[in-house]
Amino acid sequence: MSDLIINGALITLLIAVVGAAVRITRTMAADNADLKQKLNDQDKAHAGEIGDMQRAHSAQIDGLRREFGETASALRSKLHEIETWARDEFVRKGSFELVVGRLEKGIESLGEKIERHLDKMTERLEKIRDS
């Protein structure tokens, strides 16, 4: 009888162990399924966040590109202002007009001298032809 009790106790223990193993396996499977679902949900959420971050980053890059273009345009404009200022300051309009006036007078004087010399030459040629 004691063998029967021992065998019954062993069978009961074996059934309890198998039942516990089955229950643990089912619980672990359910936990794994829940964990996989949570991971998938987090992946989707992170994918959305990454997409949002990429769009924000692209927008920032576009903004920086525009700002750099505006900076280059402002530099170009300022350089033109400096060139114009230097032109106007280092060769003043009054000085320029004075120099142009002197050049015009010099050219007039040179033209008169050439005319006088041509007149003299013409007179000499006429004298030679007449003689």
C-alpha cells in the first residue's frame, strides 16, 4: 500500500509539474505575444516620430538655405554700395569734371595748332606750285 501511495504521490507530482510547465509555457507565449505587439506598436510610433524629425530637419535645412541665400544677396548688395562709395569718394565729381574740362581745352588747343600748321603747309605748297 505504501508503494501505491508513493506511486500516487509521484503521479500527482508529475501531473502538477506538467500542468505548471504547460501553464508557464502558455503564460510565456501570451507574454511574448504581448511583448511583440508592444514592440510593433513602439516601432510604428518611433517610425512616425522619425518621419516627423526628418521633416522638421528638412524644413530647418531649407530655412538655413534660404537664410544663406539672403545673406549672400545682402553681401552682394553691400559690396556694390562699397564700390559705388569708393568710386564717388576717391574720384569726386567736381575733380572729374575739372579734368575733363582741361582735357577738352587741351584737345581744342592741339586742334588749333594742327590747323595752323596745316594752313602754313598749304601756303607753302601753294607758293611752290605758283613758282
